[in-house]
Amino acid sequence: MDDLRIGDSGKRLEWDLTSNQDVEKVSGWAGSVTHDEAEERLQGKSMGTYVIRSGDETSALSVDQLMQGNHRVIQHYLLVVKGEEEKVEEHLILHTSQGWLMYSDEPNLNSYRPSHSLPELLSGLDPTQYQPLGT
């Protein structure tokens, strides 16, 4: 069980991480690479190609605030997408006990409709515009 104490209240949250999908098996998984390494992997690839990487210290700061505000344990990953003119965009993927979601700057996580799995979440991406690296 994951055990987390939130803020000054010391409220204890638990979530069985064994229910977490094996992210490493998802197409486009790049592991614990840095932003720069992900960008290098996408160099020269077509627009919409993506990799999924582990969250980093920068994204963890935002996720810590979301955990405190929503009183739940959150795992996070980053979807790194090749954009126009060799630029890349990063999108925050969150995994909570309620499911998987693509964060879009709405801090109330109850306003999202989570997917049951990461592949289900990714299947919502337009396949004519997005494809994992290596496919």
C-alpha cells in the first residue's frame, strides 16, 4: 500500500499501487529519461510522434499541490509530443485510484472523466495526429 500524509492535517491516504498498470508495456514508453533525452529521441520524427516518460522533480511539484488539494495519491507521467518546427510539448498524465487522466489545468480532479487504463486514455488521441515512437 502507498501511504501518504497530506499537509498539516496529517490525513493519511492509502492506495494499493499493485493495481497500477504496468506502464512499461505501453507503446511509446521511454522510462526515466529527461526532457532533453525525450526531445532527442523525437528529433527528426514526424509531428505527433510521442514518448511517455516518468515524471520528474519539476512536474512533481505540481502533482504535490494536486495531491494536497484533492486529498488523494497521484502518480504522474509525461507525454512528450513532437510539435511543429522541431518543438516538443509535454502533457501531464495522472494516475489516481479513480483512473487515468490527461491533466488540463483544472485542479479539481473530480471534474475529469478518468479512463480505466493508460492504453484507454491514449486511445482517445487522434491516431491520424498522434503515434508512439517506434510504431
